[in-house]
Amino acid sequence: MYQLNLNPFDQTPKYKQIVQSVISDIERGKLRAGTQLPSISELSEEYYLARGTVEKSYRELRERGYINSVQGKGYYILSREHDKLKILLVFNKLSSYKKEIYYAFLDALGNRATVDLQIHHYNADLFRQIIERSLGKYNYYVVMPHFTTSTPPEDYLSVLRSIPPEELVLIDKNVPALVGPQPAVYQDFARDIGEALDSAAADLVKYKRMRMILPSDENFPVEIDQGFRQFCRYNDKDSAVRENARDEVMQPGTCYVVVRETDLVELIKKIRQSPYLLGRDIGLISFNETPLKEVLGITVITTDFQHMGRAAAQLLLEGRQERVRNPFAIIRRGSI
């Protein structure tokens, strides 16, 4: 029998909850055109509801064009092909990489959804305000759950838990603290950087020192640091993590891993001013592919941002409750 989503602690009238449950399942594709709903008697007995309550909810659904009744047969879902999914997309910031995700997400959805974009700027209070204003107004909430390292996890976990699990999709970062098969398309930052560096281990043999430039004030995932240090331990590299590249003195046998563009530029300048050759004496690996890095011949560790946007859209359109690790790779060029 069809399962209603009724909350006994919700003060919303029961007939309204029935209406909302049916509409939500229609819009998510769980109830398709032509599906027969339980009879008034069946629904009343199953959920201990008054017949009048079920009759009132079915009457409203019929008046709003979601169902019709066939004499002697029952109630059926009507086609609602003209309706679109309503999706709230909440990013931590807007960057060139986030734009790739955004446009790929829109492209994959096509005309089947309308999407509103909000930015929480790593701020848990702002995130809470965005969600509180939006609950009940969207079919899905697609959230990028990146917050500052100083933010207590419960500050944003409580907000994520306020979203019905079947309406929440995580993107770019997984949140293991959320129980259940929470849909997500994510990067496993520690594992990704470790596997990427492992795949280039033969090229990195000539470097005895590895340095990562990872600013603590830019809210980069701490897992990047963890994956980098783990690789260096397993491969017997002298390692260190720096805030920026300003005070770096070029030494042969050193390979740098850089996450911020300004530090990449700084290191390229220092290498060009030194007697050492990029890719022979000093190595350079940057995060996230760009056309300029391709032209400059810079090795990059990168995820497929367009795939992330498309995969998130497919989870919604197909109603799949899955956690999907996004593809990640190293593109080797002459800088190592």
C-alpha cells in the first residue's frame, strides 16, 4: 500500500499533511501518472484517520488537478508533465569551479526544474537563515557543506538535519555524521590527493622534499593536508605545510603542491628567477585544472566539476538514494 508521510507531532491538519505527502511524491516521481491511490476506507483504516479527513484531502487534490476519480474504480494520479521540480542550490562560495558545477547541473536538468542559487559564505548562521526561510518551498535542497574549521559541526549539522532526508542532496563534500543513505556526489579529499600522488610516484622519486602551500584562512578542507602528509610518510619524503609561498627559498629536489592561484604565480616567479629548472630540479603541482595551467604545462590534481553537476542532477531526476564519489585524477605535465 502507498506510504503516507504523516508526522503526529506536526500541528498541520492531517488532511493537509495527506495533500502535501501526495504532491511531494508526485513531484519526486514516486507516484506516476495512472497510479491508483488507496481507497478512502483503506487509508482511513491504515492510518487511523477519520473518513472525512481522507475525503477532504482527496477532494482538494482533485480540485488542484493532481488526481481524478473514476466511478466504481477509485482515485488515480493525473499527468503533471507541465510541473517542474523546484530546487534550492546552496553553495559555500562562487568561483570558476563552482560555476562549472552550476552550469552542468542546470544543463542536465534541462526544462524539468527551476533552480534558485544561494551562497552561505562558510557561515553556519547564514546557512541556517537560508534554510529556515526555504523549508517547504522546494522539492530538493542541494547543499555544499563546506564551513570554516572553527565552526562547531553541530552548528551546521542541526540545519542539515532539519531538511527532510529525502529532500537533501550533498554536493562536493560528504558528511558521514548524517545517518542513512544520504544522496551525495562528493570528493574524498584525503583519499583523492593520496591516490593522485601515488599514481605519479615514479615522477616524484627525484624529489626528496615535498611542500604543500595550504592557507588556513581560505577554508580549504583539512583532509587535503591529511592526504598529503600520509603520502609523504609512506614514501619517505621530508614534508611540511606552509601558509603561503612568500618566504619559500628555492632548493633543488623540492616539489610543491599548491591549492591557491596566487601562490602558484609566486612560485613560478621564484623558479624563473632561480638557476633551477621546473620539472627537473623543482616540481610543481597545482589543484584544479584551468586552460592557463594547461598552456603553462603545470601538472594538476583535479576533479571533474562538470561530472559532479551532471551526477547530482541525475540523482534528483532518478530519485536515487546513493553516495557517489566524483572522479578525481592527476594530469601529468612537464612541471614534475
